[in-house]
Amino acid sequence: MSAILFLSMAGIFIIDQNIKSLFVEGFRYYTECIDFILVYNKGVAFSLFAFLDEYLKYIQLLLVSGVFGYLLYLQKFCYALPGGILLGGALSNIYDRFIHGGVVDMVYWHCGFNFAVFNFADVMIDFAVLWILILHFRPNLCKN
């Protein structure tokens, strides 16, 4: 379980940081529906809790440590991959807070309505949370 957890965590972290580095270095692209721009998000989703400023990254580290501890406590193989994906995305966003002062976001959806600016890690976190919820509410999918 640990190998899958750590490899998926590292993989998501590396992929996300490489994508973000393109935008920090100046890449931009504009279309009718989606713009690829650089935004530093000082809060969490939709810039919530931005008022916490420097404390936010430490609160998030504490929360992510709790999730990591819980996954190790569960010792269920079926949670290793989604758990690693979730932790990799979360740690990549927290890393941004330490290095850039905010999370590097770049995908801006504005087709039909204006949506939040987000990044690859955000998508992976959402995907992992959905996967974990499915495993939780469908225990027959997780045999160990």
C-alpha cells in the first residue's frame, strides 16, 4: 500500500509543479471558452479564507497530515491510489504557498459563465475525493 501511496503522491506533485512552472515562466494562451493565464490564489477554492494569509498554509499542512495519518491507519489497499492522488495535489498547492505566496492557478473557464481559475492539482484533488467517497459508500468495492 505504501509504495502506491507514495508513488502516486510524488507523480501528481511532479506533474502539477511542471505544469505550473510553464505559467510562472510566462506561458499564456487564450481561447473563446478557456484562458490559460497565471493567477496566484491566496485563499482556497474561490479565494475563500484568503484573510488567513500566512496561517493558511500551516492549517492546510495540519489537515493534510491528518489525512495522511488516517490513510496509514486504514491500511486498505483500495485507498492507496486515490489517497496518493489527493495528497500529491494538496502538497503541490501547499508548496506553492511557501514558494510563491499563493497557489499557482492557470485554467480560467469563461464559456457561458465565469468560473473559478484552477489548476491540475485542484482537478486531481476533486477526482480523488470523489473516488474516496465512492469507496466509502460502496464498501463492497474495497475488499481489504
